[in-house]
Amino acid sequence: MEFKIEEKQNVEIKLVEDENVLAEATCFYVGTPEVNGQRIGTIGELTISDNEAGTKLLEECERILKEKGVKQIVAPMNGNTWKQYRSLKWSNGDAPFVMEKVSPADYNALFEAAGFKEIDEYTSTKGKVKDYFDNEILDEIEKRLSDENIVIRKFEKTKAIEELKKIYNVSVQSFCRNPFYTPIDEDNFIAQYTPFIEMVDDDLILIAEKEGKEIGFLFAIPDFNEMQTKGKISTLILKTVAVLPEYEDMAIGNVMNRIIAKKALEKGFEDWIYAFMYKDNTSQKLAERNGTQTMREYVLFGKDL
């Protein structure tokens, strides 16, 4: 076995035997999150064929990142949380949904054997759209929002770039408190979301505004993977629900959730998934309130050097 290492902006590494790649990864130390004022290193873009190769690969990744001055490693993470990260921990056996790209659970034991510890947990939950939470209190809240000049409207595809800029403004302010948050510039954010805009129904993206200024959004996308497994699409993925911090106590997320539920039923969706929720955050409470059950658990590992 031998390592082939190529340093570009970050370090790409392959473990090769007889020209066969047994394991590969990228050691990220540029463009990664900062923790306590210090930039961390991450290990991502992982492919591992067997435990021996995986063990050797992680040892070499650690050596490389330590050499780069990294004091903490987080994995699996393709550089930062705007890219693919997390590892599967538990599944109820349902097929992967669209945009659900995580490292396989088989890698977890390798991380633990290499001295990594679980540092964050996430879940995806699933339920019936018809069981969405609804009561008179939400009617009162919706009226109160109207009295406060807060409007919840659908995304306008004809103004996609302008609309994405609004979503960007809410995202960077709402997510900056999340663990391992990394700033992203507007152009890169728009470039990441633009491919999905043509795929989605603009009725399934909501923007909340106060006097024309964006304060929240809900982004949902049909589970296109079901077309291959079921021959039809009957599940909606609630990818992101975000509200500016100063408006979080106004239950805007609950109101947007109800609007989307009604629209989803009109469009024939039967199930919905609340995707990739950080443990114990407000999205998990929203999911529980709407009668969903855990379908997947994910984990993120860390190691101090």
C-alpha cells in the first residue's frame, strides 16, 4: 500500500495498492469553520473499501492536518456545513430521500477507533401531512402577524435571483449561531441553490416579509428519489425553516408550516420529512408538534490534537 497525496487548496489523499484505490479523502484546512478563534480541520469526501485501509487513511489525514497546524479535526465534513457533512448513525430502513447524502454508518467505528468522539447529533423525521398541527391559536397568530404588517408569500420564480438573495440574508443571520457555522458569500450561496430552483414548485417555497423586508423562509422540495422506487412522488422534504432571531418568538415557522401543509395536501403529497435537524433545536420541536417520528439519526465526530 502507498499514499498518493496531492495538495491543491486543500490536501487530497489516496491509499493505493496495485493501482487500486482502497481509500481516499480530502483533508480540509482552508475555508473551514472557526472554533474559539481557531480554524479547524475537517476530513471529507471519504471513500473506504475496508477497515484496514480506513484506519491507515485516518491516521495519515490526522498527520497531515496536524502538520498544517490544526488543533481540532471534525469529520466527516467536506470543508464546512454548506457542503456535505454528517455520518449515518441509525435508520428505520426507508430509502434515502433526495439531497440525503451522508457518509455510511460503517465508517463510524473507524472514527471511534481512531480516537474521535461524537460531538453533534441530527435527525430526520417523517409523518403524514394530514396530521399537521392546526388549531385556533394559529389563526390568532396569523392575524397578529397581519396586524404587524408581516406577510407570508410564495417564492416568485420569475425573480429567482432576487428571491434567493432574500433567502441568503435570512440564512446567514439565522444560521450563524449553529455549531461550526462558516460565512458564505452571496454569489456562492446563490450558485448552490440555483440548480434546485428549476426543480421545485414555487408554491412550496415561502418567504416571510415585514413591510417588504425578508424575515424568514421555508424551503421544501419533493422527494424526487421516489420516482425510481415508487413510480410516483408522494413525499415532501422540508429542507429548511428559518426565521431571523428577533422574530423567533412570533411563531412564524408554525404558520409557514401550516400553509405548506395545506398546499402539500392540495398537490397530493401524503408524507413529509423534516430533514437534518440539529438535536434539540426549534425545528425538532416543530416536527414533534406535527406528529412526525424519527426515521434517521446522524452524527458528527471530533478529535482534539
